[in-house]
Amino acid sequence: MRNFSLVILLSASISVYAQPKTGYNIGFKISGLQDTTVYLGYYYGESTFVRDTARVNKQGQFVFDGKQALPQGVYFVVLNKTRLFDMVIGHNQYFSIETKSDDYIRHAVITGDEDNTLFFDNMRFNMERNKEADPFIKILQDTTLKDETKKSAAREGFNKVNDKVMAYQQSLIEKHPATMTARLLKTSKRVEIPEPPKKADGTIDSTFQLRYYRQHFFDYFDLSDDALIRLPQPIYSQKVNEYLDKLYAPQVDTLKRAITGLVARAKKNPETYKFMVWTLTLKFQNPEIMGLDELFVHLYDTYFASGEMNYWANDKLKKNLKDHADNLRKSLIGRTAPNLIMQDANLQPRSMYALKNKYTIIYFFDPDCGHCKVETPKLVSFYTKNKARFDVEVYAVSADTSMQKMRDYIKEMNMKWITVNGPRTYVGSYHDLYDAQTTPTLYILDDKKKIIGKKIPTERLEDFLTNYEKFQKQRNGAVSKS
């Protein structure tokens, strides 16, 4: 019986110690720091957040600990709203760091964690290489230096230092690929694009390198690794933006396909799935390029209205997105513009659909709007110069309820076009029909009242219509030939 009991106790003991540790426990001892409160912070996209709090004793010791493991990424210690130093949180979350307050990086000694040992060693290596490269950088940045021999030698010297850094980091990545440090360093690796192969007839495929770069753009960046969201720079969103902005034409259908591919990569992880969709939603909420607001509507319909994002998006957020998407979808490029019927200065109803011109410009303005007072004279000048040339009419909508303000504004600005009062409407609020939440806002319609342009700066109207007509002639010519 005694031997049997011993076996039971031994088995129990082994099972307890064999269990992996849960949560986190990170101890610190910082010489020169005492009797204060510090915080454990982390990066998330473009923001930073506090995760834990600790009290520093008289010996400079403190501990951050918790029952749930920390999401992996780059974290930092904060004192009085100042970041003291960064560290990585990877698979192992039980370790300690001892250092001194006069130089946190140089004096750091890590116990019990290979990942942070690599992380601090890399920072120290880079600091030494920066010293080594500094004389070369000064020569290369000296605009008064005309000696090309010195500059060439400096460039060669700098490149050798840079090669040392690249070799060091590549060795680290190859030897310790699963560490947070390696995953961080991989994000800055460049994709090497090969020369395009020759075809059988000896010509070169001009699209090869673009297609190759698209295919391999994320070779060193795992879009399903949520640790890459928690880096000192918002690298995740930067990579997504670079991919879409530089490798694809700003066309709705083209970008829809690219976005679908990005989301599919991120969807393997609920955290990156959420972050990817939200990054794209913000990107196209108010895009700089005309027409790409349709992508916001697409993102809302596909990922929010469908319920895909219900696991994190609350009802208030979904309602705000829905309101904006519904407002945009009524006035997207290519859609027929909703009719507007409002009272003019003589209190007569004027229908926008009654205009039979080749082009119609809808101009939403406010008599008290400072920006409108700058843009309206530009539109008057365009109208005077180009009304006959383009067969264009302006349907201007005043956002103010005062008819007198509207009449005074018409006279002050010498507006010869049709001007109506927005609140005196027969078709409901124009805010429910058009995305015109701010003034001035401008739409361009063709002869069938289809929206062909929106929110274009007034000074670009002439170029826009000139190029539009040129494009239409080319397209019609191509169609007639076929």
C-alpha cells in the first residue's frame, strides 16, 4: 500500500508540473526607479492602450501578472505618460527584465525568455551599426559637398553597414522563425521581383512583374497574425493601403476583387478579420478618389448588414454605418440622380428633372458658409464661360431656410442659373436623397440625369467635362468599329 501511494503522489506531481503555464507574469527590477506607479501598455493599429498597472517598490521591483495570457505583439512600460522601453510578448509570458533607468536598452538583462533576449540584442546591434553608419550619413546628407569620390565612398560604406544589419536580421529570422522578434523583423523584408521572362516570340510580358508583386506582396507578412496589429507603427494598415493604392487601379470593380482576397487571408483569425474589415471600412468612408465611396457601401452590405461582423460590432455602430451607406447608395456614380423639386426665389416649384440640358450641375450651398463664398464665384465664372460650350445648367440648392438670405446671395454672387430653397421641398429632405452633409457639395449629371461626377473642386469642372467628352467619343468610336 505504501508503494502504491507513492506512485499515486508521484504521478500527481508530474501531471501538475507538466501542465503549461497560463496567464502571464513579467517581473522587473529597474535601478533608479522606486516608489511610483508604472503601466504596461501596448500598440494597436495607430493607437496605444494600457493593459496592466504595477507599483514599484523601493528596490525598483514590480510585476505585471494576470490569469489570462496577453495577446502577442509589442508592449511597453509607461511612467508618467512616457514610454520607457518596448519589449515583445510572444509565446512565453513568464520572464523577468533587469535594467537601469539611465539607459534601459543597453543595460537590459533578460531571464527566462529567448524572445526578448533576441529583441534587445537586435536593438543593441542596431544602435552600434547606427554609430558605424553615422559618418557616412553625414557625408551623404551634406549638400555643400561636391566631391563625388567622397560621396561614392560614403555610399559604399553605408551599404556595407546596411548589409550587416540585413544579414544579422535574416540569420535571426531563419534560426528563430516562431519568435515575435522574427515576425516583427519579417514585416520589413522586401520582396525581390525577378526580371520578366521572354515569350516564345522574344517579347517580354509587360505585366509579369506587377502580377508577381501582387502575388508575393504578403510573403513576409501574415495577414492572419493578429500580433502584427500590435506593432509600434501601424504596419498592418500601411501594408493594406500600399497594396491597394500602388498595385491596383482606383476602379471599383478592380478593388472589390482585391479586397475580397485580402479579407479571405485575414478571415482565418477573428481578430485580424475584424481589423481588416474595419481598416477597409475607414479607408473608403470618405475616399479622396471620386466614385470609390461605392466600396464603403459594398463593405457594409457584405460584412455588416450580412451579420458577419456581429461578433464584435454593436447595434449603435452598425446603425451609424447603415445610415452612411444608405445615404451614399442613393447618389453613387452611375446611378440616376433622384429628382429635386423645390421653390425658387419667386416661390415657384422648379423640378431638376425638367432641365433638358446635356449636363446638369447640382450645387448644394449655404449663404453663411465661408467656403461657399469662395467656391460660388468660381462656379459663376465657369458657368459664364462654359454654359453654351458644354450645354450645362446649374441647379443650386440653398441649405438655409431663409428665402431672403437666398435672394441676397443670388444678387451678391450674380447667380444667373436656377437657385432653389432646399427646405422648401416637394420631395422630402435632399439629405435623404444625396450625400451632401457639408457645403459646398457638387454633382454632375448627364442628359439622362445619371451621376457622372461628384464632389469635384470647382476649378476642375472644365477639365472634367472636357476629358469626359473625349472619353465618350473614344468609347463610341470603339463601339462603332466593333
